Amino acid sequence: MVSDNEGEYVSRSAAMLSISQKVGCSRDSLRIGVKQHGTDIGNREHSKPYNRPVIY
């Protein structure tokens, strides 16, 4: 939801504030949920240890 509507706002933070008010949660709760979703689906760089390069 945040990434779909992010372009309508001046910043990602503004999008999260507006959306969090609409769905009835805090901006931080929404931010944490969005961050976790990115980790879960693998969109966050180096989100899982096995995605990191191994240095011997």
C-alpha cells in the first residue's frame, strides 16, 4: 500500500503518516510492518544472512 501510493506524496514518511491515519495505526507500526514485508519478500538488500557475500 505504501509503495503503491508513495508517488502521491512528497516523501515516504508523508505517505506513511497519511496511510497510517487512514488505517488506524501509528506511523512507526506501519514503518516496521513495511520494513518487515520487504525483508520477508527479499526486496531489502542483504536482508537475509545467506544473501550476503561470504568473505573467507
